[in-house]
Amino acid sequence: MPSHSVPLTPGLASFLKTLKTNPIDTSIENLISLLKRRQIRHSRSCATATAHLLRSVISACRTSDASKLIERVQSVGRRLIAAQPREMVVGNIVRRVLGLIRDEAEDDRDGDFTLSEAGSESQPQTPRPGDDPFDRSVSKPISSLATHPVSMFSLLSHPDSETSLPGTPATASPSGRLPGHTPNKDIRAEVLDGINEIIDELGQVDDQIAAYALDHIHSNEIILTHTSSTTVQKFLLKAAAKRKFTVIHAESYPNNHEATHATVSGKAPDDDEIISTESFQKPLIAHGITVILIPDSAVFALMSRVNKVILGTHSVLANGGLVAAAGTRVIARAAKVHQTPVVVVSGVYKLSPVYPFDFDSLIEYGDSSKVIGYEDGDLVDQIDVQNPLYDYVPAELVDLYITNLGGHAPSYLYRIVSDHYRKEDISF
Amino acid sequence: MEQSQPQPQPQSQGQKVSLKPAKPAKQQQPPQDKTAASAPADAAGGDKLSPAELKKRAKAEKAARRAREKSERDLAGGAAGGQGPNTLPGKKGSDAGASAGAPAAKAQKAIPRRGSAQPGSQGGVAVVKKKQEDKTVAVFGHLYGQQRRTTIAGAGKEVHPAVLALGLQLRDYVICGSSARCVATLLAFKRVIESYTTPKGTSLSRHLTTHLSHQITYLSTCRPLSISQGNAIRALKLEISSIDPSVPETEAKPSLCEFIDSFIREKITVADQVIAGSAAQKIKDGDVVVTFAGSSIVKQTLLTAFKQGKKFRVSIIDSRPLFEGKNLARTLANAGLEVQYSLISGISHAIKDATKVFLGAHAMTSNGRLYSRVGTALVAMSAKERAGGVEIPVLVCCETVKFTDRVALDSIVVNEIADADELVLTQPPHQLTDLPDPAAAPGPEPKKGSKTDPSESLAALNTTGSPLKDWRDTRNLQLLNLMYDVTPAEYVDMVVTEMGSLPPSAVPIVHRMSTNM
């Protein structure tokens, strides 16, 4: 382990800090062990770490041969995925980077294709982000301006980078611009730009999702949510700026209740590595939103008064189902029984092309001492204590997904998957 | 924190009455001038109260207010305004807002009664309001009622010591569970009856019921009575009132005690054995039985089945804040059963390989719904909606004494709200890793921090451990601690009672049969 990280608790922050100074192989080992030890564990942290690592990997890779790059990324990606197979975002990011490289390689080979998959890929994305202009202008990344002349891969990796340009319909631009740029362009530079855009996307995905909040939350609504998901909080906060509603917050004991309590009461979460920069935002209660904290058991009792259930997620699967914090499934069921719509907010990066044949393999079991503490040690000897961390929620329990591209029915997700990942990368 | 003695009750009632006539008076009156006497009279007419009645109320109200102010002073102001007064300021505010400006002030002055009533109460309310906003969850406003009693101070002198003790035990969940509360209440009442002597000039059958009502009122201020308690008390009162006044006290008292004993025996002890016996028959070798929280009758059933040599596994689902399943798990594990334990978040995993669900009941309502510990409905629902389409049978074990003629559609109209502070984690989980720290936490914390770095971070963890600590001072944040929920009848396949195993739709019939007997 690198000596720099000693003062820091191992985690995303320490990893990113040491990424620049350490040799690349050390960094890879570092991330693998962090993933294995669950010291980086939230979807976003994993995604950010993976993207940063792959950027270093590619910049350290002294070749412009696409197939060699792909090989290198694949081998790193395989090891990362093996380190923590249940963090599916790691695989998602690796696949997207692979897709970037392949696109570049194809662009190089034939600059004048018009109707391949790449052209159709960007179609569903480009028009959508255009309808949320206020948020975009605030959170516009600097790097996306800097990387303006990148070619069409940016359209698919980072949908909003070119929305400010009016005349860039997907079919017209590539064929028009590419021949001039690509011939002896360094693939690596292009790919690095693409990865930067993925990193940017990870940074602003919550704000993009939040921009749709007013379309989905009406006044005086009673909304039930679960866990301390930042995506959900930002979504609700955005709506809270304009509308008054009530939030019922199930505390998700025992795995996330502390963070939930902190979120609800507006105390800054202490060890939150994901949102260190943004954690100083005002809580919902400061916006005059009544927040009612309930134990998870009271969900059914209250569901008859709830207008909408808004859930965060760990990852979304291609079949429209999702893997989310334990307890989500019961909540979604209860909502279904009461005919309450269930809305899942999730960044596109959580969308995994993996189809789950064995649902049990997706579920991770956590620390059982959170369920029965050490003060009941005698009990632990005698009984089997279980603490599942995740639930698989089937697609039929979800009514709507809201991603940074807009709202989708669960049945449409496969299409977004095919937009974002290339077939050859799905199982690499 | 506050003591909800009988005193605030009449006061708030009185206030409501005094406010009501004032409202129409104000709306009509601004142009008219201070015909002070006629205004309340008008309004009173509208409210169907004769002036004499109104005067009487006002007097009562005044007395109550004085009493309250006195008790307030005694309690150093902390106790001001229970839920009753707390609901009023809103009304008052809107009143004042509606008829803004000088006329309002004039009208206020013009009605001396209200004017005199207001300063006191308003002052008190204002103080309270500054300290804490209304923390009642709006939908459940009707359930908050009185705050639970915190001490035995102020309990009526009629209340028997055994009942006093029972009240505190009920409040602290020392005695918890519908049957246990019922038995404990009956046993306490038996002692009340044993030590009871009929005052001169009344008969036992007349006076004992009122004497018992004092005990019951006290108990219900500690924790709202359970359905089973209510049923038992009703039966006892019926028995008392059926005693011939000519029967001497020395004969009546033993017969009442005998009645209580046989009631406990028939309705609960034997009933439990019968239920456990017939429910245990439903368990087969290889079963995985899921149960929720800690029901005594389910425990008995499982132990009975285990004693019969059946090989099965038990999966207990538990929930915050009571963790009743822990005791059940301990008992079953000690008896040698194979037990799996998870919390409510793990329902879908626990239910995955389950073959039967056994649930206890707080009550069965007349429309066949199961009224039980909050979370039961989630378990029953998961059993019925398991992925793969296989439904797991849900069995409810319930004595007929828990049947009620009340009906319930949702968990909101009828429910019990426990103290929300129970949800605040009092000790952060980190505490146990560093034992000396929490003990010394409040005082020498900074010193410690200067000594060593790790203990400082630990101390910080301890202080941030429960961000809900001061939730009452946090605006717009509410905590809700429901006790029960209502499980739809379609989730329940069978109700096992001492009178046989029934579908939930048979509950009203059985209830009628058992109460008519």
C-alpha cells in the first residue's frame, strides 16, 4: 500500500489522491483491494474510481493501437469485476470505456459510415436533455467545453455536452465532421476525453435527474422514500424549491439508518465519501418540507396515504428490474398492493447490461452484528442471523424509471442499454 | 415529558367551547359595538347552550385553568399545554387573521370572558410554541390524545398499588403482548377486589364497578387498553353487575375472584394450549416457519410442535424499536430449535424458502382483518406475493378473547401511537467498542480528545451517533412510531382459535357466539 494514504481512511478520496503519484499497477492493485474490502462501496464511488483508474490506465498505455487498448482495459476490467462482482457499475464503466475505444477505432477505419449502430445510438439521447435548460447551465462542466472538438462518441457518452449547439442532429454531424478530424487523430486522446466526459456525467447526473422533479411531484403530495440516497434527496430538493409536499422517510434499519437519520435531520453525514463537496446542501426540512421518519415496519400501514414512492437504487438491470437496498422490495410490493406508483431514480451509469438469471447471486449479505449486536453475543452463537444488503425488485413492481435522460417505462430500459453498451462488450 | 392529569382535560374542553361562540360573534360584530353580553348569548344560542350552562362551563374552565397554572408553576413550566392546547393556537391564529386590525382587538376586549381566558392560555401556548412546534403527524392527529403518564404522581388515591405498579409495567413494555396484558390486568383487579370493602350505603354490585373504573382510567393513561383487556374488563363488569345486591360482600368477593381465575383459565391458559396443539398439527417435517416479532402463542405453538418431534426451521422477522423477536429467538434457540433471525428489511429473503407463516394477533376485527404489531401486514403480504407465484399459507393464532366487534379498513383510523423518542437510538453502536468512553462522554470529552486522536474521533462518533437526538427542536421533522397495523383479510388463510380453525370471515360469528355465552 502506498505510504501517502496513511493519514486518510482508505476510500475513494485516498484512492483518487494517490492515483496520480502511484505507478499504474499499484493503483490497480489498490482499487482492487479497496473494492474487495468494501472500502469503496456506493455505486457512484465505484463508478468514479473505475473511471479515474481507466483514465490513468489508458494514459499510461503507450500505444495507439485500438485492439491493444481494448485488451488492456479488458484485463483490468476483468480483475476489477472479479474483485467485487456485485458492484455492477464497475463493469458498466469498463464497458463504456471499451465502447469508446471501439467507436474511435471504427471512426478511424471508416470515417464515412452513416447508418451504423453508432449513428442510431445517439438518437434517443440528444433530444431529451434539451428540455431541462436551467439546471444544465449551472452545472455545465468546464472540461466539456474544453473537449468540444471531440467527435461523435461524446454524443453517446455524455449526452448533454452538445445540447447547447442547436444544429447537431445525430445523423447529420458525424459524417459531416469526422473526415476532417479523424484520420491521424490519436485514439488515446479521444478516449481520454471520452472518459473525462463519463467522469463529468457521474458528477452531475443527480442534478440532471433532479431537473425532472417538477414534472413528477405535484403540490401537497405525500411521497414515501427509503434510504439516504443522494439522488432521491436532490430530486426532492429540486421539487421542494417550488412546491410543498410531505415526505415519509423509512429509515432502512439496520444498514443505512444512521445516514438516513442524518439526512433527515440535516446533520451532515460524517463519512460520506461520495458527495464531500455537495454535502453542505440544505436538507428538505429547511425548505419547509415536512419529513416524517418511520421505521420500516410501518410502511404498509402508511401506504394507503402515500401518493408516490420514490426509490433510489444500487443498480438497474437490463430487464427493468433493479437491485436496491434491502427492504425496497417490500416497499415496492406494498405500493403495488395499494396501487401507488413507484418511481425509481437512477443515473444511466447504474444501468447494467447484465441479465440476471440467478437473482440470489446479486444479493450481498452484510454484517450480522448490525442486526444483533455484541451485547446479545449469547444469541449469536445459537441462531442464524442474516443481514441482506440488497433486494432484487422485479420490473413489474416499478412504474417508472427516471434517469438523466428522462423518464422511461421499465420495458424500455433494454433500449437504453443497447444505446450505451456495445454488444461485443456485454460479456468481455 | 408532561404529566397528563385529568386537570388539563376539562380545561381544554372548556376552552374549545369558549372559543366557538366567539368565532361567529366576531364575524357578525365588527360594525356593531360592544354589546358584550348579547354577543356570547347569541353565539351560545347558536351552539345550543343555555346561558346558565355557559356560565357553569366558564366557571369550571376558570377553576381548571387555575389548577393548571398552579401545576404548571410546580412543574417549572415544562409541562405546559399537552396536545389539547397545542391544537388550539392554529385556530386562534386564523381567527385573528380573518378579522384583522382594530375591530378584532375591540371585539376581543368587548367579550370579557374570552378576554380573560386568553392571556393565560395564550401566554402558555406561546412559550410552548417557541420551544417546539407541533410534532404530531397530521394524519394521525386523532390518535395522539393524551401523552402517556410518566410517573405515578397524581394518580387518584383510589388506585390500588398493584394497579399502580401494573400501569408502569405496561407503559415500559415490561408486560407486553395482548394476552399478557389481559392476564396481568385481571390478576391486578383480583387483588383490587380482594382488598375492596363496600362503603356504607351502597351495594357491591353498584360501587365496585365505579371503583374499578378508576383503576381502568389509570391504566389507560399509562398505555391505551388492548382489545383483550377491554373484553376482559367488560366481562368482569358484567359479572359484577349481575351479582344480586343482597349477596353479602364476603360471598361476592370470592365468587368474583373465582370468576377471574376461571376467565384466565378458560379464555387464555387453556385456550392457548388448545391453539398451540391444533396449530402445531399444521407444522410438518421440513417446514420453514416464518413468524414476525414475538407472539407468546406462536412461541407456544412452535415449542409444542418441537416437542412432538417435528423437524422444522423457524425464521423470525423482527423490527425496531421493540425487538420482540429477540426474546422469541432466545427462547426457541435455548429449547433447541433451528432459528434464523433477520430484520424487516430482510423479509423478502426470509420468505424465499418459507413454507408457512405463523402470526400472532393483537386483535381480529369483525371484518376479518388482523390487527397486530406493525409490520405484520408486510410479512403477510410478502407471503402472498412471493415471486414465482407460490403462495405461502398464513396462519394466525388468536384466542377468541382478542376478537372484537370493531371493524378496521386501514391502519390509520384505529391504531396506537407510541412515544416517538423510542425511535431515537440512545446508544450508538460504536459505544460498545470503547466501553469507558460513553460513561465519561459528557464531562471529560474534550480532555480525552486532547490526549489521543482515536478517542477523539470516537467521541465525535458518539456525539454524532444519533442525529435525531434533538428532533423535537428540528423544524418540520416528525417521527412516527406506530404500534399496530391492519392486515387485509385476504392475506390470512386461517385463524386458529380455541374454538377451531376458521377463515377470517368467520370472526364476527365466533365473536358473537363467545360473547353471548
